[in-house]
Amino acid sequence: MLGHAASEQMDLIRIANPVLEELGQQIGETTQLRIRDDQESLCVAKWEPKRDLRVNAIVGRRRPLHAGSSKAFLAHMDDEEREAVLSGPLKRFTKKTVTDPRVLRGGLEQIRKAKFFVSRGEINDDLISITAPVFVAPGKIIAALNIAAPENRVPEERISELGDMVARAAHRISAALGFRSPAANGVAS
């Protein structure tokens, strides 16, 4: 069982790495791939631009499921698992970190329905991330792909364009893992 899980993770990383690099080079910002590890998400792959001011992604860094790009996992969990996370302590990182379970539930519903979502200053005041889920079966998330950047470099008018790029990249990884969806949330591969 453990060997199979490790093999799946290695396949995911092998498939995702060129997509992370291509997306990162197109937008000039850090890209990350996170997986769920119990009550946290774990960065398993990254690409960073060569510019001086960039988001420093660290492979192995853990984040709680209730903040930032990790909310992709919380949004796609079954109700029982989600409630277990929401009933525990929810750490506040910044003034924008949502720690009220009722408010989080409403936001998670929106995340489930969208092809990407935006997190502004939830982990770090000055950062923005745009995230899309990577699926292996309908509703079964295996990873979250995100771009992370200083918020001042991501003007509001580019959010939709960048979100579409992230969603397409996540869809490419999902498709390479064998996921086929007749209604791919309007995302072309």
C-alpha cells in the first residue's frame, strides 16, 4: 500500500514538473504542486523564476487545509472529513485568514463550483495565489496547482487570464493521470 502510494506520487511529480515549469515561464511567477497529507497540504514540486523578488516555495513545506491554496482539498473532501477539519482549531496567519467555520463553508462551496480560485493575503499579507484542483476521478482531488506572487504584480484585470492558465495546466496534469471529464468546467486541454 505504501509502495503504491509512493509510486503514484512519483508519477504525479514526473507528470507535473514540466507543466509547472511551462506555466511559471509563461507568467514569470512561482508555481507549486501540493498534495494532501492528512490535515495539511504538502508542497511536492515547484518552479521558481530567476528574478530577485519572488515567492520562495519550499518542497516539503506544510500548510493547514483552511487557508490559501490548500482550501482546494478542503472544498473537495467529503462532508465528514471537512467537518472534522472545521471543528478543530483554525490558525490565523494574517488578518485575512478566515477562521470562522461558517464563513469557510460558504467559500468552499464557491471553490467547488469554480475552475480556479484566488487567495489574497491568507498566509502572508503581501502574497496572492491562484489555484486549481488536479483530479484523478470526478470529485476526487489528488493535488492542487497554484501560482504564487507578490500581490502588487498581479493586477485585478489579469486574474481571469491567469486563472484560466492555471486551470488549463491543472487539467493537463489531470488528463495525463487518466482523468476524463465530459464537463471539464469549460477548460480546454
